[in-house]
Amino acid sequence: MEKFINDDFLLENDFSRELYHVYAEKLPLIDFHCHLDPREIWEDKKWDNIAQAWLGADHYKWRAMRSDGVDERFCTGDAPDREKFQKFAEAMPRMLGNPMYHWCHLELARFFGIDDLLLSGDTAQEVWDRANAVLAGGLTARKCMSDSRVEVVCTTDDPTSDLEYHKKIAGSGFGIKVLPTFRPDKAFAIDGHENYIEYLNKLEAAAGMEIRSYEDLLNALKRRHDYFHSLGCRVSDYGVDTVWYKSAFYYEVEDTFKKAISSSEEIAPDEILAFKSAMLLECAAMDYDKGWVRQLHIGPMRNNNTVMFERLGPDAGFDSMGESNYARSLSRHLDKLNSQEKLGKTILYNINPKDNEMLASMLGNFQDSSVAGKLQLGSAWWFMDSLNGMKRQLEAVSSMSLLGRFVGMLTDSRSFMSYPRHEYFRRILCQLLGDQMMRGILPRDLEMAGSVVEAVAYRNAKEYFSF
């Protein structure tokens, strides 16, 4: 059988092949947003078998298995690892067209050297044996990173984190930078009273101060922001269901916060909106003052399945695309920051493809000479992290902004074996440009196109983030 994952996978003409193999293939990776556990990097996590490596915390795979009618005990339950892997392998042939099919075969080829067969129920035992032999031979978390030519990784961290393992990694001589990302989502969540009070207690302990007012909350976050900065953090991240904007006086936001920490007063939806809007502006100002890059991941509907949320908790594969018309509020949010001279480097990620062009055109309203490509449409994320999703995102950037200033790809993953997603993205980018060169839509100038490929694949991120 001809190899599926071959040297020219996804590359359909001579232009795309040369762009990839000459300009993109060997560049290092800057993974500026992921959900890896820094403790697992410090401990150099090992796996007994491929099921642990692949299925242990991957909600993408669990969703695919559920769609194939696989019982939950083989996804998140207590079934033996070999049986879990068998169920996943049996589902694989029905994943044609799903990015999972490409990702898994890229991972088999790159980490395990298995590129001579396709994963299925019939080949599961052979893949199991060969992959496990590689794991037993020393394929660990750190080796996955070094073999993938990773240069920088940014994890996702709550302000209450002591960043213990970031400090240990930094002092260990590990050749890859592992930096924290400031993600204060829980400080916004005043609509969940008991959980919010519990979180404020943790924030008080981390910041070493009492939080009895809105001003105290901001000061506590500022202390943690300073602490993160001292340990190399240069990126923040906000997971938001929409972009909030509602004007309010400071005293009104203060009153809302006092209601949030009181057990007796109910908070109106408009008050919640005004509070979150104010917080988003205040945190953006903190980021600007330190020269950080701010990321907003916009639009998911989380924890839709109540039964499974109560059973498994969050991040178990029961989230989906939301649909929110936030163009006007986003415009007002950005305009407010710009008017206050607090609008810094910002990346906006949309989970719904309908928002690609809206965001790409919106960001053009606030670009300036302070930083080239200051505002960015983030890479295709989550449900758009596919061949077609990436092409659509790249086309939106190309047509409404400057492709040559785009900061490129990230994994957004909890798996140490997700780095081939950068390769996947690079191949799609090179095929997109190569196809347009072949058709005469772009000049057949490999040096010019190659410089754009190098920039998008690596150099823009290196300059933009200034790690």
C-alpha cells in the first residue's frame, strides 16, 4: 500500500511541495497557547501504553468514540487500556473527513515511526505492540517536545497558581522555554455565588491580602499579574462566551461586586454584564502596561450535557459552538481601550466560522504603527481546527488583513503528541499558496512566497511575543 502519510501529504503541486520542504519543514515551533500540565513536563511524564498517551485526557477522541456508539467506560471509564484502544481503533475508519483521522496518522508516523499501515480494528494489535515498544524505549513528554523542535511553550494558568513547576523547569536546564499564561476567567464569574466565594478565598491566599471590595479584587489580580511577569509570563488568555461591553460608573461595579460576595442579594443580568465588561477592560490595561499579548477565545457553549457534567466535570467533550452577535460590543470594547491608549497586542479566536470575516475586518479598524500586525485573527480553533477550517481562516486573513503578518499556529492541546498539528497547518498553508501560484492567482515567485511561509510558520510569532 502506498504510504498515506508520505513526504508530500496534502501537497498537490511542485510549488506547494517546494514551499513546504524548503521553507517550512525544519523550522522550530513556538506553541504560544496550550493546556499542557507543567508538572508533567517537570516530571517528564511517561506512559505505559498508547492508550494512556492518546485517550487519557483527549476529549476530541472521546467525542468521536461516543459518536460511534462506544460505551462511556471505554472513553473515560474503567475499561482496560487495551480495550479502550481497540474501540478507538475500530472507530477510526469511520472518521474519514474528520481531522482526527489526519492527526492520529501524523502522530503515529512522527512519534512511533508507523507510516506503513492505517489504524483500524484489524491493525490495532500491531499498532499497539509497535507503539508500546517505542514508549518503552524512552518516548517521554520531554522527548516528544524536543523531537518536535519545540522552542517555547505557553501553558494556561490560573492567577492563584504558585507556578511551582514553571520555576523548577526554568532552573533545570531544560532547553525548551516553558512559560505561564495568565488566565483570570474565574475572577469574572460572579454569577456563581458559592464557587465565586471559594475562588476569592484562594485568590486572597495567593495575593496575600483580603478582598472586600472591587478595588481589592483588582489589586489582588495586579499582584498576581506582577508575579507571573516576574517568572517570564508575557501572554494572557480569556475564555469568554461573548465579548462583553456595557458602560457603568465605578461605584455601580463596586456595588455589584458587594452583591456578589453577599449571600442575600440577587444580581441582575445587566449588572453582571457591566461587571464583566469593566473587568475585561481593567485586565486589558494590566496587559498593555506590561507589554503582554492578550488572547481572547470567544464563543464556546460549555458543559451542555448536565448529566455528563455532573458525572465527569468540565472539559470532557460536551462543549460546542456558540452563536453570539458580538460585533458591536467588540467594537466598543476595542474603541474604549484605544481611546484610553491601553489597546495592546491582541489575538482574537472565534469558535464559529461565521465570525471569520467579521473579526478580520473589525481588527483593521484599530491597527497602527506601534506594532506590525498588532491585532490578529487567531488560528482556526477547536471545531475549526481542520483542513477546511484552517483554509477558511487563512483566506479571511489574506483577504481582509495581511497574511504575511499572521502569527500562525498553536496546539491548544493537553496532549504532548499534538505537535504534528503545526506540521498539518504548515502543509495546508503551503498548499493554499502553491495552488494559487499554480493557477496564476499569485506570482510564481518562490522566494517571495517562501518568505511569507517562513514568517507565518515561525518568525512572526518569535518577533510578536518577544519571549
